[in-house]
Amino acid sequence: MPIQKRGWTRLLLVTGFLIYVGVTLWLYHGPLHTILLPSGMTDIGVLWNYAAFVILVGVLFLFRNLTPNREVPKLRATWQNFGTLLGSMVLLFGVVYVVWFHMVSYIESLMQSKIFPMLSLAANAKFINALLGIVVAAIFVSIAVWKLKGWRRQSFSLSWATGLLPLVLVLVSTLLVIVQDRLFSVKSLAVPNGNLVDALVIFASQFFINGLFEETYFRGYMFPQLLAWVRNPYLAAWIMIVFFDAFHIPQSIVAAHVVLSWWQWLLCCMFPYMPTGWLFWAIYYRTRSVLPGALFHTYITNWADAFLFYMR
């Protein structure tokens, strides 16, 4: 009987995923087609993104007997906790709005100058970006750590198996990027150029303001808090991913010049053309730690993104 129940559950998950992908492809072929026009991406690009997601999630299943079987942090569903989460989200979105709409030109001018002569221009840009964002990242990581309380050690733990997992994901994603380049002529592979100092500066700085910050706040704190209310991990993950993708809307508007109506942005967050939020959640849900996802997140953001940002 348990085997049959497990089989039905897997069938429902696979069916639900296929429906989700189908709706996503239809949306970007129809109501959301305008979001692909500025980048040149097509329906094939969206399909590639979800194929890459399936492959990387498949890697997670190879580690099902190696990763620790621990509970997701249990946070109380109280109005106080709801207010803390809501207030932190409002503050976060306000900061992102101000940075991307009112400081982007100033930040770009700083990044184009070699303030630190010992580093390359690319490393200067990443390091300056980190210095400008470290205070913001520290504030929201602190909020997450404060609310996790007794779950802090588990949420930031790293065993040999969970430490090996991001290395395997790095290898697979790099191979996917090589295949991606062959198929679509997309230059997404930017591995470290051999300068060890540059590589260490870029990785360390971006780890704190990008990988660790986003994984700690969204996966480590927001997801368990939402789970306390909705009780279903997939629904809680979906809501969290909507906020995660909405967090990147100002960047999309300023950097990619994407102009959509509010309902198009909502659909774009509910059915993203790059399911990175789902991937990072799957890593967290498998390991119950933010560190594996933070390490992998930092790598693909800076050097080898297995998902298509654009097609030439």
C-alpha cells in the first residue's frame, strides 16, 4: 500500500510539472511573448531552461541516500512572524527599487574604473558591487538568522555529502553550458581566467551579497515561514519563488529594458522562463541547508549559467 501511494504521488508530481511547463510555454508564446523579444529568446530557449532544470534536479536524486534526512525548520505561524516577514519584504523591495532605479548609473560608473589596481576590471566591478551591497545583504541575512533561532546550526551546516553536491552540480552545469554554446551560440561560459586572486575576490564577494544573501533570506527563512502557514511544501515554494522572481523585476526593467503590465509581471513570476528559483529551492529542500545552494548559486551567476538569458 505505501508503494502504491508513493507511486501515485510521483505520478501527480510529474503530471503537475508537465502541465506547469506546458502553461509556461504557452504564456511565453502568447501573453508574455514581449518579455522574450528584447533578448531574442524563443520558445526553444524556455524549453531548454526547463530541460536543464530537470537534469540538475536529477543530480539531486543521485544524492538522496547521502544527504541528511532532516526536517525543514519549524517556524511558528503567528501574526508577529507574519509582520516581520512582510516588513522585511517591503524593506527589501524598497531598497532594490532605490538601487536599480536611482543609483544604477552611479554604480556602473564606479564599476568601469579600476579603483583597486591589483585587480582586473571585471574583478573590480564585482568587488565594488559587493562593497556597495554588503550592508544590505548583512541586514537581511541577520533578519533570517534572528528568526531561525534553534535551527541556525542546521541551516548553515555542510557535511561531506552536501559539500560534494555543489561540486557535482558545478560540473554538470558547466557541461550544460558547453552544450548550450554548441547548440545556440550563447557565450555563457566565463570560467575563471587563471588569475587566482581575481577568482577568489569575485567568488568571495559575490558569495556574500548574492549566493548567501538570497539563499538565506528566500530559501532559509521565507520558505519555512510560508510553510508554517500553507502546510504544503510545493505551494510554499511557489509563493516564495514568486517573491524571489519579483525581487529581480527592477533589474529586468533597468538592465534589460523589459516593459510589462502588472498582470504580465505576475504571470512572469508565477511561471518564470528560467526556473532557477525552483532549482535553488530543490537544493535547499534536499539538503536542509542554505550553503550548498549558496555555493552553486554564486558559481552559475558569475561563471557558468546553464540557463539561457538570451539567444543570438
